[in-house]
Amino acid sequence: MPSRLLLLAIGLLPVGNLLAAQADHVTATEAWIRLLPARLPASGYVTLHNTGSSAATLVSAHSATYGSVMLHQSSMGSGGMSSMNAVAQLVIAPQGKVTLAPAGYHLMLEQVSRALTPGDSVDITLDFADGSHLPVHFLVRPANATDPQ
Amino acid sequence: MKLPRFAHLTTLLLLFAVGLLLSACHQDEPQPWQLTNISGHMPDLSFRLTNDEGKTVTADDYRGKVTLLYFGYTHCPDVCPLTMAQLHVVMQRLGKLADGASILFVSVDPNRDTPAVLHEYVKAFDPHAVGLTGSPADIEALTKRYRAAFTREAGKSDGSYDVSHSSGIYVFDGNGKARLLATPEDAQDKLVHDLHLLLGPGSAP
């Protein structure tokens, strides 16, 4: 059985090599989480650079630390009404960047599975449309932080 | 017949000129506020709610303090914490003057925001912040008083839900008079500048 799996794995290898996976040409910087008390939903922020020559499409994210990670966008409507919407996908253009930052795109993080304190690092894996993944370390920042450091 | 008519015209012209002069005088008078001046356009601060220590409080308990009224909810992971973090920076920049101010975070989600949750929440941001909650009717009355709106959005599969809400910060002076309105687009410097004027020596308490 293990040898069959190995064969299967070897069989799949060329596909990955022929088509550079989207995650392979995306780099993440300024990844941080605004930690809120009382296990309240928190937000994750990150800047994603696409160094490749084709678009990369972020479709979801997951983490062992949070039971739920969702891609959201805050927006300001008419009359100063602030609201939040789920985002199905986020396209990062070739040689472009997308910023997940306060009051815009963010990862909504819920159902935290362990106690976190500022200074901790949390791993969140970003999932791309072609099934490739990019693991990113997010720095846990205090609730009243205003920047990634 | 012609003379009175001429005189009438002269009077009109004179009035017009005086009007121009007066308006010019008004323009010369420096407008000290950098935020939107809402003096006389919004009612005085008035409420009866429960604070984050579980005590019933009214606007009278904050007389003598410059208050910053903000409507939000604790299950809001992005915009509300950003506003509260920015207000914390404003308080830090005010230094000792900040002790004359209170940030009133009024929950528009009283079903989930108990005084205990609010307490942990506001203290994570700034020592000058107070969390206020109350009955849905009392909260709604307060939002309507300041023409702020909020809407509970459709629930998600896990029973959670989001709340859309007005994002302005209403500033009241120590007498509970509505003075200024800050929007999220306003630069932090404007809030610091105007609070310096409201809190500084010589300003009426």
C-alpha cells in the first residue's frame, strides 16, 4: 500500500513541475493578527506580492489555530455605514500585489483553539485556485496595535 | 417720485454692502475646528445605559469630561478595533489632557455584548474607554438621537452574524453639548488638534 501511494505521488510530480503552482510565486510580508480578548473574532492582515507572470487567485485560508478562517472585506457605504462581506476570491495580478489591511480585505479568524498572547506566531495557510498552498507565519499583535510591527 | 425710489435703492445697496462687510468679518474670524462642527445641530448627550462594570450610568455621570461617542460591537473584527486603536493613539498623543476625556463605546449588539465582554474589550484598547450596553430599545433610541444607523445582517450557518453600523465619532464637551463629528476618513491629526482645544486650559469645562 505505501509503495502504491509512492507510485501515485511520483506519477503526480510532473504535473506540479510543468505548471508552476500559484503559491510558488506569491510572497507574503507584514503578516499580523490583531488579537482581541474574550475569544472574540480577530482579523489577520498580510501583503501578498505575485512575482510570477500569471495571476494567482486566493480562494480560502485555513489554520490549525482557528476553526474558521474567512476572507472578508469591510466597506464604507452611503451615510458612513460600515459593513462586512465575504469575498469568494482575490486575484493577485502578475507582478502585482494585494494588501489585506485594516478597513479593507482581511482574514476573519474565529473559534480560536488555544490561548494567544501578543508576540506569538500563528501559522495560517493560504489556498490558491489551482490547489496550491502558501503557509504564512502571522505575528500576534495587541488589540490596540495600528501597524504590523 | 424718482427720489424716494433712488433712496430706496441706495438703502438696499447700503444693506448689501454692510452684509458683505459682516460676512467678510465672519470669514476673518478663524474657524478653530478641523473636524465637522455640529454645535447646535445635534442634541445634548443623554442616555441611561449599563457600563462595563454592570452599573447603570447616565450622561450626567460624564459631565465634566469631553466624551467621544462611538457605536460598535465586539464581534466586529476589523473596523471597530481599528477605530478603537486609533482613538488609543489619539489619547496617547494628548498626554495628561486625555484624563479629561472618555471614549464611550456603545454596543449596537446588546444581545452578545454583556458588560463582562465589553469590559475586557474596551480595556484592551485604552484606559479612557468605557463600554456601554443596554436594552435594544435604549440602544436604538440613542442611535436615532444622533441619526446613526445600524442593521443586523442575516445570520450565518454557525449562528453568528455581522452588524452594519454608522462609523462616525461624536464629540461632546464637558457640558454634554454636541460639538464635533469625526469620520473614519478624517486624519487623526484633526481629532488631536480639536481635542486639544476642547480639553486645553481656557476651554469651558
